[in-house]
Amino acid sequence: MYYIVTGAAGFIGSNLVKALNDRGVSNIIAVDNMKQADKFKNLTDCDIADYMSKEDFSEQLNAGMFDGDVAAVLHEGACSDTMETDGRYMMQNNYQYSLDILNFCQDEEVPFLYASSASVYGMGPKFTESREFESPLNVYAYSKFLFDQIVRRRWSERTSQIVGLRYFNVYGSREQHKGRMASVAYHFFNQYRADGFVKLFEGCEGYANGTQLRDFVSVEDVAKVNMHFLDHPDQSGIFNLGTGKAQSFNDVAVATVNALRSTKGESKLTLEQMHQQQLIRYIPFPEQLKGKYQSYTQADMAAMRAVGYKEPFLTVDEGTTRYVNYLLAKAA
């Protein structure tokens, strides 16, 4: 029996492949689009049974080639560029592709874990898994929202586990290929090493410089949650996956700079001291993001806690420090 991971060479997908390996599972079919060839680096320390392009996988899935051979599907494959304006591409890639896999899993009674997104909540300010709080701002968010709606419509007829995970601001290992869509922790790391300072947006919409708040969650915790649901096939639902505690972009910057300073034997600094020393600098808020930017997100984690996930989540300081050490080791 195979585990299928779509988006397997991507950020979260490759971390799930590694998490499966860490528990002794290597009978994995890794599905991805390798148009961006350097994503292969995310899988060089992983063991898989086979690799398939997204197109070949879709064709064989619909032809019944996997019938009876799949233990579970972890569906991470999607276009995650929130600035993508080709709605036809987005809906085909994120909605129809997901629907085909859902249909297969329900026909075969196979557990189906898939990536949703906190972007479905739009500007918030309440982030609870309920229709009245959902208002997507772009076609990426709409593609995720619409698929969640289909899952809800089919809920009473499901034949096997379905888990949708609404990822908040995920950061961590194996995201280097994402370019401008990589986490702020990744960009701060590279900025500080290259220039000796980091750049944050100025304040906007009532927020002071760098004080916009997001629920930053480590990909380590994301992988742990996915493994939890694989271990509990009786648990289904659409769940937020954040930490439940919003922290500022300033917090991420301070954690990144201090983690890098500590590797050189330098003492930790406060935000105020970093301002004074020009280690943190602010740039104008982009005009094209005004009215489309989530200045505050904080996952309501009650639903996930209610089904029995009790593990603590890494704070920004804890998770960023671990991530910086990982990036330094990779650079070395």
C-alpha cells in the first residue's frame, strides 16, 4: 500500500515526506510539478518509492490505476501564489484537481488529508471554522474556500477520513524555492546575513511600524499535526492550523537577528536597541497590497484541541531559532 503525497517536492509536502520517513514509511509516491527544477533538493534526504508528475498522476488516478493500492493521501499540491491573477489556472489547479482526488479517496475509502488556507477568512477579524467568518479576498483564497464548501456539502455521505487543515503563516525548512512567497523569517535571515539589517513594512490601517500581527506556525508543528491525524483515522473535520497566538513581524525580526547574533557570540538585543542600531529598518507599505493584506490573523484552535490534539506549539522565538540554525547548517 502506498502513501501518496502531492506537492511532495514543495515546502510542506517535502516536510511530510520526511516525517513519514522518520516513522519508517518509505512506500511513498511523490507527486509534483518539477517545472521549477531546484525543488528536487527538498527530497534528496528523503526515501520514496516513485515520483510522478502531476499530469501523469491525474491521468492514472482517473483511469483507476491506483485502485486498492493506497493507504492514505496527503494532498499539499496547489498554486500558493496569492498574487496569481489567472483564475482559470487557479481553479483547475487548486479546485478541480483537489476534487478529483477527493472523489478517488471517497470511492476507495482512503483517508484524505488536504491543505486548506487561513486566507479563506479574508480580513477577519474572527478566525473560526464557520461559514459566517469566511470572505476570501483573491482567487487563490476562493479556490481553497470553494473546495472546503464542497467538502462540507458531502460531509454526511463521507466513507472515510477527511481532514482539511487551514494553514496560517507557516515557516521553516525546505521553503527556499518559494522566492518572494517564502516566509518572512527566511527573508529576514538572508537580509541580515547580506546587509546587516532587516526590512519590514511601515505601519498601515492603524498598525504602527512592524506591529502587524500574524499567527506564525513552524512547519515542524504542521508535520506533527498531519501525522496525528494519520494516526487517528476516526477524526475528521476542517481545522485551523496555527498556534492560537498572534505575534508581530517585529517579533520575527528580533528572533531572527538574535538567533544569528548568538551564533557569533553576540548578546541579545531588544527591539528598541535594534532600532537604535539600525538593525531593523522600515520600508513604505506597498500600494498594491492596501486593502488586500491581512494585518491580523490568529487561529481559533478550539476545534483541533477538542478532537484531542494536545501538543504545544513552538513560539516565534523557539521556532525561528531552530529555523535559523537549520539554515546555517544548510549554508555550511
